[in-house]
Amino acid sequence: MAKKNSLKFIFDSPVVLVFSVVSAVIFISDLILKLNLSEKIFECPGAKSVPAFDFKSALSYVKLVIYPFGGENSTSFFLNIGFILLLGPVLEERYGSIMLALMIFITSLVGGVLTACVSTFGISGCGGIVFMMIILSVLSVFIKKQLPVSWIFIFALYLAFSLFSGKKISGFMPFMQNNVPVFIQLASGICGSLFGFFVCPKKRSSQILKKQQEKTIENEPENSSGSDETIVGNISL
């Protein structure tokens, strides 16, 4: 009697899924329970923000790396989490969970340090991580001396959304000053993506290619034996 195929859930990307679940829990807590966790805990203060970064507080140093779990509004949250769930699993398979977690940590740390040193605004949300994943995806293809126009278009659209989704401000200098957190997230994303790109892209890609070759070799004997049996059967008939 043939066995029925059962549906199996695969925990394929632990880093991406854990990050998304934690961010979703904090977002729902702020939205429904009105706990304001994003404002109280998951926001890194700036050098001249109110309140400013306190170099004597241990919690301020923790906020340097945990602010990506927070979020500003529902539109930014769903967009950022959607990008992370779309791009993250591919990058985690390519570079490994530990390496992806390290890239996220470096991206968050660079953004937090820049905010604490030069920014007049606080920073929250995972925009820097999204920038890192988009840029890293482009760099991974750039190894083959190819530059996909679609990825450039995605990067341009996300950057435009980040710059123009806030309050409308007239004047070039006020516009630039108001978007300092966006430029900090972009800089942190570049740093995190370059770290992952230069550490082990060739090693990781060679491992994936080796596994694919092993699977191909394992499947070849079965297919050849099956075809031989069919030919013999036809001859005997």
C-alpha cells in the first residue's frame, strides 16, 4: 500500500525567522498592548537627540545593537520584514547562519555607533539590515561580472521610500538633515555587506557546487539501473 505524502514544515532559516518573530512580537506588543517598547528600549539615542546617548549607561550600549528589532510605523515594519524574509533565506543558505548573524550584528553595531556619535536623531528599525541584504545580493552576482538591472531598481526604490516616506520638508539642507538616520542605515548596510562579501563568498559557493555535484553523482546510478531494467524487460517480451 503506497504511503501518503505528508506535509512537513522545515525550519530552513533560523536566523531570519528568529529575527522576524522577535520583531513581530515587539511590533504587536506596541500596537495592541501600547507598551511602547520600540521607543523605550529598542531605539538607539543620537549624540544630540532627546534623550541623548548616555555613555555612562549600560543600557545605552545594549541599544547599539538591539535597535533593529524596533520599528517606527506599520508600513516600514511590513516592508522591511517582507524584504528580510524574501532575501534572508537565500543569503543564509549561501553564507551560513553564523555568518549571516555576524553580518547583521556588524550592520547594527556600525549604525548604532554612527548614531551615538554624529546623529541628532535616534535610530530604530531594520532598514540597515535590508540595505545590507540588497547590496550583498547584488555583490554576489557581481562576482560573475554581471550587474542585474532589477536589483539596482529595487535598491533605488527602497532608498527613495526611506528618504521620502517621512514628513515633507522643503529645502535641500533640512531634507538632508532630517534623513540622517537613513544615510546612517545605508552606511551600516554597506559595511555589513562588504564584510560578508570579502570574508567567504568563494568558499561558500564552492561548497554549494560540491554538494550539487555529489547529489548528481548519487542519482545517476539509480537512473541508469532503472533504464537497464526497462530495456531488458522489453527484450524478454
